Amino acid sequence: MEDYSDKARLKKAKRKVAAMKGFYTHLTVYLVINTMLLVFKLVGNSYFGESFMGPFWHFSTFAVWFFWGIGLLFHGLKVFSAKSIFSKNWEEAQIRKFMEEDKNDTEKFR
């Protein structure tokens, strides 16, 4: 029979795997969509007579890669970092800290 700690560890492991799966799905969509946008832009511009290198080095070609990549970076940091700044432990510590400050302020004015 499993005890509570085994169930909690299993639940935590499943959440971690689901988060990793979400990140890899995000990465796959990022690569597929941005590659398609790049190909469409290069093919579309060459159809209208522009050279290959002209639109290739234009900012609009890589703007989506860049800004979406920033979001993907933060997603990866959240999923794979061992110690997140805003984890549940951090939240609980902040709540305890504010409750203690409030208690001290209340006692100070009694």
C-alpha cells in the first residue's frame, strides 16, 4: 500500500513531466511556424523580384523568431530551472513574512 509521500511524489513527478511536455510542444510549434513564416517571406519576396539576401536580413524576417524566442526562453527557464523565484515555497515564505510584519505592527500599537 502506498503512503501519502509516495502519492505526493508521483503527483509532483507527473506535473513535472506535463510541464516538460508542454515546453517541448511549445518548442516544436515555435520551430515549425517560424520556419514556415521564413520560407513564405523569402519565397514571396523572391517572386516579386527581390534578391534572396535583401529580405533575409530584414528585421521583420526575424522579429517573430526574436520576440517569441524570449517567451520560449522564459518558458524553458520556468520548466527546467531547479529553483524558481516564484515557486510555491517562495509564495509561502512571503505570506509568512507579511503576516509576521502585520503581527509586529499590530503589537507595536497596543
